[in-house]
Amino acid sequence: MFTRRRFLIAGSLAIPGALAFGSAPAAAEPRRSSDPEAAAWLDWIAGHRDSVSVAAIDGSGGRIRHLDRKPRVLASTIKVVHLAAYATAVSRGLLDPAEPIRLGDWDARHPYVSDGRAHFSALTALGIPCNEYGIADDPDRTVPLDTLVAAMIDFSDNAATDYLRGRLGDPALHRAAAAGGWHRPDTRSLQGEVLQLILPEHAAPVGAPTALRRVIGDHLAQRFIHDLTFRKQVWDRIPEMPATSEEQWPWTQGHAHGTAAELAGLHHAVAAGTFRPRSALPVIRGHLERGLASLVPEGAAAVGFKGGSLPRTVNIGLNVRWQDGRTGVLALMLTGLSDDQVLNGGPALIRLGIGALSHPDQFATLAKSLTPNP
């Protein structure tokens, strides 16, 4: 039996329960949050400014830029790129959301662990019998392609992400990102990253060039997909893999990087309707805006969200579409966190983000937390 820690190497942010927001007050003076967990995040941000990147606009002229062009580990926030590419392909008739996908082909992208049990949770939510590592009992059973995409966003399923990358290719992912102003994001194989953690003798050396790590990851992923003997080798090595965030930190730092400005730019294009083709927007928004539908602030049409986490790292990409046509966007990237913050802090961080985009005084409070004291 593997430990829970081994399952939680690369989890996503949990979606919090319902939260009602009132109308925004006229004043925009900073004030202490009445939410103690959100206030604790603000205190942490104020004390660790060098470990925080923020790109935010509130849709009413407010703007925050703090280390927004500093590359940081993206974790699962990168998946908005895969979603945009999928939606583009659907809008152009290149993919059919109803296409039946064999579960065995989906499972082949999942190296058993290191996704926060996302794949297991996705299959369980669908009522699909599987073992405790998320491998379906019936590999020939099928689900619609759009179901994989939903799993990628709702559960942050890495296997679905890699499946889409395999179908679409990196050039299509890059073109979709460019439609939101993000030039050539690092869309490497997430499965390949995990396999390099499990099998360090096959991994790129620490500090190796990104291109080398990507090539090695792709090679290992293809071996896992097509070679059952290699899968058995991976399975046998899982109990030996690094188990703590400290042990995993060198591996985490080698993951794909991007900036808060890039992430915010793509979210803004989707929320503001400037993403092209426009025919892709209903698909993108349909998936991004489903998870936080219960948290839509008064006066808003929808909240779009994709977060992600890795050891010592939590990120959120958030957008709010207001009924009056305004668009609010927040990309918040944090590193140097404790295990408890990574595993349990997501709901409060989401509340903080929605509150900042909904209330001028809370936006001002977030801005003040990033301003050094005189």
C-alpha cells in the first residue's frame, strides 16, 4: 500500500463550498478580510513578497502587477492552454466532443500515482469501476471525449491532459495560447515528468536544459503507453520514489515555467471575448466556469477558474465576467509553501481571489499586501 503523501505529489486545488458575495462597496480603502483563512493568506503574502507573482485587473481600472513577468512553476494552471486548443479544434470540426474514447487509452497516460488521485476521482465520479490507483476494470469501455476534458478541468486529471496533447500536438497548443497572447508555453508531457521522478536513472539531470527534459519525458511516456513490461518496471519502483516535498523539490523546480502575466493574458482573452476563434469561447467557458458556478458574485455572469499545485507551490488562474461587460482577472502564483498550505489552503485562496475581483476594498488590500512598508 502506498502512502497518501505519494498520491498527493501533484494535486489540484479543491473547489470550496458555496459563498455569497454582496454588491461592491463604494469605498476602496484596504480593510482586513472578515474571512480568517483568507486573511492568513494575505499575511503570508505580505511576509513573502519575493515568493509571490500577481497579475490582476478588477475590470474597473484597478491593476496589480507584482513580479508578473518572473517565470514560476505553472503546475496545472497550464491546462487552460490544452482546453483552449481542444475548443478550437471542436469549433473547426476537427474533433468531436462525443467521440467515444477507450478507457484503456486514457489509463495509458496515467502512471498510477502523483496526481493527487485526480484520475481515480474522475473515474469514480463517472461511476466507472477501477482499482485504487485509478485503472479501469474494463479497459474497453468508452466515454465521450468531452468527458476527458471535463476531468482535466474539474479534477485536474493529468492523463486527460496528456491524451489531448497527444491528439492535438504541441503546435496546436501553442497556436491556441498565442490567441491569448501567450507565446509558446511549455506544454511538455505531465506523465513524462512523473516517470522521471519514479525512475531517476532515466531522468534528465537536475538543472538540465528544458528541451532535454521534455524529450526524455516524451520518450518515457511513449514507453509507458506501448510497453507493458516497462509499465511493470514503473509499478515496481513506485514504493521507492521520493515521498516528501523536500525530496521532491529539485524535481518540482524543473517543471514547466510560465509567468503570471502570460496566464492572466489567456484568461482575460477568454473572459473578455477577444480569444479567436470566437466560436471556441462557449466550449472554453463551459468547462472553466462550471466548477465555481456556486460562487458567482452578485452582478457577475460567471467565474472561470483553473488552479494547480505541486510541492511548495500553489497557483490560481481566475476570471470574472460581469453582466455589465466588465472583466476581472487574477493570476496568483505562490511558492515556498508548507505542505498544509498546499494541501488545504486552496479554498481560502479562491475566496480571496473572488473577493478581490468583486470588492474594491479587498482588491486594495491585496495590492497593499504586496507593497513594502515604508
